[in-house]
Amino acid sequence: MVWRDTIPTWGDHRIARIGLLGGSFNPAHPGHQTIARRALVALGLDQVWLMVSPGNPLKSAEGMAPFGRRLASAASLADGRRLIATDIEARLGTRYTFDTLGKLQIRFPNVHFVWLTGADGFATLPKWKGWKRLLNRVPVAVMPRPGQNMRALRGAAAQYLAHCRLPARQARLLPDLSPPVWAFLPGRQNGISATSIRQRGGFGDGAGHTSAPDMLNSGE
């Protein structure tokens, strides 16, 4: 199957509620798909974009699969309608989430974006460039991860947002609220990780077997 990115580089005037799930996807795996599908329901989203990073500044290049292969693994989890795998970050020429989000909000002015992250990502958020400005720019939904939840809920990001937490039962309001605001969505936890997949000797289940040249057919 030939994949085509349906997210236009220069944006459009769509009216939608969209979750952004960014990462290296080295490789993408069913845990990412579970987070995305859960966010669609819990937050009342129209779509979730799986944004494959061209290069994570916080991760070593050693052991990082080529961008095309990582993108292919994300595309294998997407349905092209509500779960969208995209190389938009590479086309925007951004490496930091804060910069990516700023461009997306300008180019898609009618979209209500929500940043999606696991508890492990939320716990390490203070290492990110402009993390406080990021939290003041977009609502955030945090998904549970085994062994990481208390660390996330007691971490610097949670403390910074202490008075901005939305109860999980009101999570569907999150995309329409002005940041800073966040919600932790408790529920079934998936312990699968990209690291464990690589340690087992490959990209593993859910990563797709389509070659990168066939997959890379980006829309502008």
C-alpha cells in the first residue's frame, strides 16, 4: 500500500479538534495506537496526528532507524481518516515541539489542538526547550504508563500546572479550553516500549513491512 500524507504543509481552514502525538516512533507500536484511539474517545477528537520527529534533540542518533522506516512504522498503525501518520514536522523544518506547535497553530487557525503524551514524557517535560511556554500554548492530555505515573504527577510540570488540572470526567472539555490546562486520564496501562522491541531484535509487530521508498509520498 502506498502511503500519502494528507496534512498540507501550508495548512488550511479546517474546523476540528485534533490530538498531536509526537515522537521518534523508533518504532511505532500498538501502545501508540492505544493512546491515540483512547484520546479520540475520551477527548472527543476528530483526529489524532502521529507526528514522526525527524530527529529528537534529547535522544542519541545511535540506534535511531532512518526517518523513512520510522515513518513507515507509524503509517502502519494509522487508518488515514482518524489516525493520521505525518511527516509534517520534517516539512516544517522544526525539531522542537514548541516551534512545531507555533507553526501548526498559525497554519491551521481554526483547529483546537491537544498535546498527547505518556506519563513518562510528562515527567521529563522540563528538559524540553520552552516547556513552560509550550504548556501555556496548548492543552495537554497525559496517559498512564507503568511505573511512571507518580513520577509524572509529582514532577515539575505537574507542579507548574497544579491549579490547572481538569478532572478526568471532564476530559471532553479539554480541546475547547484555553491553556494552561491539562488532564490525567487514568485507565488500562500498556507497558510496551520501542526500546524493548529493539532489544528483541527489530521493529517487531505493528511496525509495518512496507519499504521506505514506497511509503514516502508526501502531500504538500
